[in-house]
Amino acid sequence: MSRGEKLNLDLGASWGDGWSLEEEKDAKVVKLLTPTEHRLVFRKEKRKGKIVTLIGPFCLSEESVQSTLSTLKKSLACGGAYKESWMEFQGDIAPKVREQLEKLGFRFKK
């Protein structure tokens, strides 16, 4: 292949032969819930020797999750992140987080 030529990767099939791009069938459909419909659980994990408190699963829109997360991080004075429908907070702060989330209207499993 000389310089300046594009590589042609056609394998002999054309789009007119019934080939088409299929959309992703395994896309997760998440039903958005109000805070009172949530049933959140706590988990503790150790990561690199430090304790991380996980709370979730959350079924909220991305904007409301980020605003809730920033509100909690400011009120608790700790770091945190939102990953795969779970909020992660640095430290063993489950009782404090529970109190703050109950003020926002969230519910927990017993």
C-alpha cells in the first residue's frame, strides 16, 4: 500500500444484499423514579486500604443525580462520585448520608 491511499476493507457484501446496521438490542431501559419510590441500600468496600460507602441503586435523570451528589458532598464535607447507578463516598459515613438523604425524601430498605 503506497502512501496516500485509503485501505479498502469491503468483504464482498453490499448494503443492498439485506445487510444493515443493527441497533444495540441490549440497551438498558431505566425507569426514572421519584425519591420516595427509591429503596436504597448501603454497601461498604475497601479500596486501596480505605473505606468507601456505596449507596444505590439510583433511578434518576443524570442532572438530578449530579445535583443530589453535589449537595451531599457539600453538606458532608467529603469526596464522592456517581458510577453505574451507585453513589460512592469516601469514608465510613453511612449514618450521616442516610440522614441527609432522608431529608431529601429518599427511602431505604430495612
